[in-house]
Amino acid sequence: MRLIKIFQYRIFPLAFLVVLLLPFINVYIPIFELKESKENRVLAEIPKFDIEHLDPFPDAYEEYYNDHFTFRNNFTSYYNYIRFKLNINPKPKKVVLGKENWMFNNNLYLPNLRLRTQYDKEELQQFADELNNRNQFLKEHNCDFYIGIIPSKVSVYYDKLKESQYNAGQDTIMSRAEQLVNYLNKTSDIKITYLKDSLLAYKSQFLLYKQYDHHWNLLGGFIASKSMLGIIQQDYPSKDMTISLDEYNVNYELKSGGDLAQLLGIQEYCLEEHPKLVLKNKNEHPKHISENSLIVPEEFAYGWGYEIRKTTNNVNRLNCMVIRDSYGSYLKDFLSRGFNNTLFLWDQWRYTLNKEIFLKEEPDVLIIMIPETALHKFITKPTN
């Protein structure tokens, strides 16, 4: 009984007081490591105290304090993780949780939305007109044009969706990418490829997309590169563009993270194996050219990736220009093996010809690698 009273009247009140004061103590005496905010927004700034305008100050300061409370990010992370482990989606409007905790973007490319999001004939003709104009321009400058459509993660790993999110009957409904490819193949000579079938052919052998991220991994990038090079080589049979997975040692590295896990605020708890592909013959690896000649747009947040150049120093091969985005980071070391000099241009998700740069580079081949989720950019952005 005496121990109960000691706990009730001494230890418990003292512990409660410590918990209340700990956030303030931790500011001056770091006891616990504070997590950084992973929110994709600007946190509130401390408001200025103006004696003549006091009315808005309390609300503004409360907003600031809520954003900068000492353990705020720690508590938010733990809370989201607990909900995640209880199979409760912390942000269902942004992320879809599938089987085995697989994560997908919650967007219009989910299989159950295909019927409601298909292109009409007028839209398909808009695509054809725009891409035909681009194709004609490149022909006039002795350059071949190729388009590779990158499947969304859910298009390849639809089987990782839960039964309530997908049924096999939805496979009979064409996706937007399939619609566009079918239409262009019937009405034009544009060389456009939807890479879904190429990836599905290897799906049973390898994991090709990241579980907690919307991107593919290096194996997915390799398969896509191999497919694109095979298509281009059909037009250049004398140019050897063959790459094989047998040329690589495939290792795996355990990493945490993923942009979808980050959206849920639980990236540090999401571990998965990421493949690493290392060429057995290091001399076959394309060399990075460090001299950059293009001016990076000031507003582009990923300036380090705007211009990437690779070379095999093989003048018997073609020169290539690739319009890419973040998926291209998983392509560059493989796709460039089929060419002499390759420029990878991250053109701020515009997916245009970038005519000024093109005319300066004078490539033999121009490739646009575009995710199926971004196809609308072809008709909402100018040809240039």
C-alpha cells in the first residue's frame, strides 16, 4: 500500500511534470533526436509582434507554434506508423495501400477508373497532329524520332492491389497509353512504344518497381532501355545496340524511404532491397562527360540533373538526345550504351523537342521517354 501511495502521490506527478517540461528542456539540452519535417509545404514563420495590430497575433503565433513544436515531427511520424501498422491509410486521397503494404499513387490511372478516363477521338487526333508535326520537323533535320511510354507502377503491379481495388475484368478496358499507341499505329508512322509488355515479360523473374515509391528500380530501367535499343536497332541493323543482363552482376542493397512512404510520413520504417547493376567489364561502362554547356533554368529545382552527358567513345555509333524526367535516372547508364554520345535532358516535365538545344546538338536520334501519367503534356505544351 505504501508503494502505491509513493507512486500515486510522488512518482506519477513528477513523471507527468517531466513529460510536460521535456519539449522545453530538449530545446536547450538535446536529449532526443528531433525528426525533420517531410511535409511538402512551407512551415509557418514566427509572426512579428506589433502593439498596434494585436488581433491577428494570437492565431498566427499558435499556427507557428503548432508547426514548430519540439516533438511535433516525432509524434506525427509515430502516429502515422501506428495507423499504417493497423492497416489504416494515413492519407487515402494521395496514396493507395495494396496487398503486402504495396503503395501506389491515387490517381486516374488506377484500373477501376479506365472506363471514365479514356480519350475521345478528338483528343486522339490532337495527339496525332502534334506528334506528326514533331516527327516531320525531325525528318527535315535527318533525325529519327522515338517515343517510349513508361507504364505507371499500377499498370505493371496491378496484382498488388486489393480485391476491392481491382478485378480482372478491368483488363479488357484499354488504358490511355494503349489507346494512343493503337491510334498512332493506325494513322501515322510515328515510332511509339508502350513499355508495359516488355516489363511484364520480366515481372516473374525480377522486382522492377519500388514497393514504397512510384518509380521503377534499376532493373526496370534496364529492361526499358534494352527494349528501346532493340526497337531502334531494327532501323539500324548494322549498329550493334544489344545489351544483356548477363553482362552485369546484380547485387542488392537494403534501403529505407520512397516518395510514397514519405507522403505518409513513415519513410524511415519502410525498408526494401534496391538492385545495383555492375558491369563485369568496366570498360563497357559509358563515361560521364562533366563539361556542361547548357544554361539551367533558374526555376528548375533539380539543376544537377538538367543536363547529363554520356559517351562510349565509339564514333561508329549514332549520337542521341533523350528527353527525360526522374525515371531517366534509372535509364542513363543502360540506354547510353547503344550510342556514341548521349545527351539526357530533363526539360522540366515539358517533354518537347527543345528545338534550340536540338539544333545545336544535331543528334541522329531523339527519344522522348514519358510516363503514361504525363501523356497530356504532349497536347498542353508547345511543340518547341
